[in-house]
Amino acid sequence: MGKEYASLAQASMVRLCFDRLEHSGWSGRLYTRYKTAPASFYSEGQLLALLEQFYDHLDYPQASIRTHSFHESKSGSEKTAEPYRRRQRGERVEVENIEEMEKRHGEKATFIVRIQYRQNATWQGEVTWAEKDKTQSFRSALELLKLIDSTTKETREMEWES
């Protein structure tokens, strides 16, 4: 199979496969069209960090605010492994076949996330709950997490009604 290339908007779609809900929060796998191997997360905080790294890598959508750290950077083996390196401007984005990505599902739930903007130090976009084929817009990362969390409670499923 030959290489497939996509626009940044197409490549920025991610698939979240949630496998367990424990006291520490959701755990599961993050699939992007940019890598065949998933990135695992064990809490909502790790998920948000992985997503931020991925969108920084693509530099799409561009963040209106860059985060800064006052901590010294770690060196060598102390560095945390980052699954994505920053994409160079003009570099083509090679992607995995969309049909292959659609085959991946979480044990508890699956969501397709499309971040359209990174403004006001958070994200805006759409999330689709794959099992119910319901799509909802969100205006912040917190709202995205609340929508995902609401899927565990039948009475709150109405938040997904259009």
C-alpha cells in the first residue's frame, strides 16, 4: 500500500478508545492518523497532555497562546518520552489509512475528536460518540471531558441530544 497524505485538518482528527474507568479516571488509547501505534493514557490529565503534544507537533490548529514553564528542562534519560516531534513548516503529513483507524474501538467507549481551534488557552471543536453516532460541539477541554464522562451515566446522555 502506498503512502497516503492528508491535509492538516484531516490529519488532526484523533480516535480515543476508552477501556477502563477507575478511581484515577479514564484509561485507554489515543490513535492518530499520523502513527500506527497508539499512545496509552492512564488518566484524563495524561490524555490532555498527549493531545496537546500531538497538536503542537502538527502545529495545527495553531495555538493562540504558547505555554511556558519556569522549571528547568530535564536532560538525557530523565526526559519524558514524547510520542510526537514538532512538525517542520511545509512538511507533508503522512497518514494512516482512515479505514484502518475506524476499526479501533475502546472496551467502554470510543470518541472521534476534531479540534478546530486552540484559542483562549483551550480547545474548541467537535466530538463524536462512535457507539451512538452522536456529535456534540465543545468550547473547552473541560467541556470535552465532561461530555466524555457523561457517557457513563444513562441519565446524562441527554447532553448529547442535538
